[in-house]
Amino acid sequence: MVMKGLLRDAGMVIDKDVSFILLDSQQSIMEAVRKGEADVRFLNSGQGYIAEQSGLAIAGKVADFEEGFPCCIQTTSRKSFENKRDALVKFQIANLRTYELIKNN
């Protein structure tokens, strides 16, 4: 999301100048880069470590382009997603409000 915004700010047109594809797992993404099927992958810091250990290079972090940007991968189990959905929605709303406060104050 952040990188798409930065690319747009730089004058690029998403899906014309640059394409994004979603794959089913971090491992699938890493393999796509390794095989040359994708040029870049975005991943969390833990996966970055694994990528480096497997011979891939880290070209940069979102924080290199957007000052103060934290790693923001959020995961949950299917059970929690189904049973605690209301709480998770409230959590995400709080994250978005915090982000808005950071950007505007």
C-alpha cells in the first residue's frame, strides 16, 4: 500500500508502468523472485532474513522510502478471525486512527 502510493507520487501508473501480483505465501513470493518470475517482493523483516540466508538481496525497506514506517504484517488464525472478528476490526480501526494521527499531527 505504501509503495503503491509512493510510486503514484513519482508519476507511475499502477498496472501500466508497474504490476503487482499476489501469491499464496511468502515462500511462493521468494521462489518467484529466485526464478526471475518477479523482480521484487515485499515481505516482513523475518522473511527478509530468510531471503538473505537463501541468497537473495534486500534492496531496501519501506522505511527507507517512507520515514518512520514500521513493519506492519498482521496475522491471525482462522479461528480467531472467525471468533474475534469484532475485536480485530476495532484493533484495525485503532491502527488506522493512529496512522492518521501520526501523519497529521
